[in-house]
Amino acid sequence: MSQPKIRLRDVHKRFGEKVVLDGVDLDIAPGESLVVIGGSGSGKSVLIKCIQGILRPESGSISVDGDEVVGASARTLEAVNAKIGMLFQGAALFDSLPVWENVAFGAIQSQGMNRAAAYDLAVATLAKVGLTEDVAKLWPAELSGGMQKRVGLARAVATAPEIIFFDEPTTGLDPIMADVINDLIVSCVKELGATAITITHDMASARKIADRVAMLYKGRLIWVGPIADIDKSGNDFVDQFIHGRADGPITMDLRK
């Protein structure tokens, strides 16, 4: 790897006495799809927010395309975030905007695109996730959970971002719709050549989306490797997590 798209070095983040990230080192290559797994409260969402500059670590370095994020100016952070699209957990659509404005929100607000062009962009992007122009004119409350996820995905990719974050993309979906969303994520990321980071508890999703997997536990990355190697990681914590077993070292720690 010459220059990683995203690089983290010795990143530490705490909230009061609670240590959330405890010396995270990670390189993510351009065009790579990384899935971050770990239990609730393990720091997965905090990791993404630190990369975006929403949260500032107490120490360490985070760079995107070589630009330092930690302690960066508002202008630098704005430039970094202009490269990023995000599918939020629960889709997080704006209830007060029709679907097409949700999809084109970034193009209108950040790029100053006129509304006619933004509407055309929204319709074209919705088609990529299997939704018709009729859906563009609906309101988020009129959509099923699966359709809301598709609209959220369309919004995440509409401006052709270089980096895309997916926060629990299949939460709340039935297994069939979850697999549909996984397929759409893979196709959209490949089409854009984007670098992707996905947070998920869903191992079926991880296996379909990931090139590599990183597991966070107690603020540290305890295993990072190709998805093809995860079943032979040799790590008891990883093994317990991916197979969803009640008994194991994670449970023992929780009982202490």
C-alpha cells in the first residue's frame, strides 16, 4: 500500500473515565471494503465519527488522502467530508422532504445544484437501487423499512463519494431484504470504486460486503484480516463473536 485512503495511528478517545478507543492503528486502502465488527459500545461508531472530525481524539493521528483530520481547520474538515457519503442506521431520512430531495440533499446543499438537475440526479440514483420515479415523489413516512434503506443508500452514493460509511445497514430488515441491501451496497461501491467502511453485527452481511474485517474489543483492534480468513482467525474473541455463542471470553469479561 503506497498511501492509504484512510490512516489511523495510536488513536485514543475517551468520555470521562470510559475509554472508547485505546490506541487504534489501521490503514484502509483506496477502493477497499472494510467491515468493523464488535459488540455494542465497543467504539465502532466513535471510530467513524473521529475519521469525519465530528469527534476529536485525545491523541493520535487520523489522515484522509494524507490530510490530517485531528485538530484540522473547519475548511480542511469540510473538504474531507465532501469526499464522504453515509448510510445511517435506520436510514435517517428527513421527514419534511420528499424522497427525491432526500437523495439529492448533498448535491443541493453542498454543490449548489439547481433543483431541476437535482431531481434528475435523484431519479437516476434511485434507479440504481431498484426504485422508480414514482417513489421520488413520495414522503419517507410512505415507505417500508426496506425502501427507506434503499433511499438512504441512494442518498449516500448520489454525489459519487470517494468514501462511504455504512452504519448497521441491515438492522431491522428481514433476511431477504437484508441480502438485497448487501448486494446493492457491493454493486454501488464497485461502480464508484469507493473506499467503504461498514459497521455491522450481521455476519452474513460482513461476509458479503467485506474485503477485510477488523474487530474492536475494549477499544482495541484485536484482529484484522481478510474475510476469507475469519473462520480460522485463531482468536477466541473473534470466534465467539462471529458464531454468536453465549459462552466464551467476551461473556466472561461481561460477568466480571
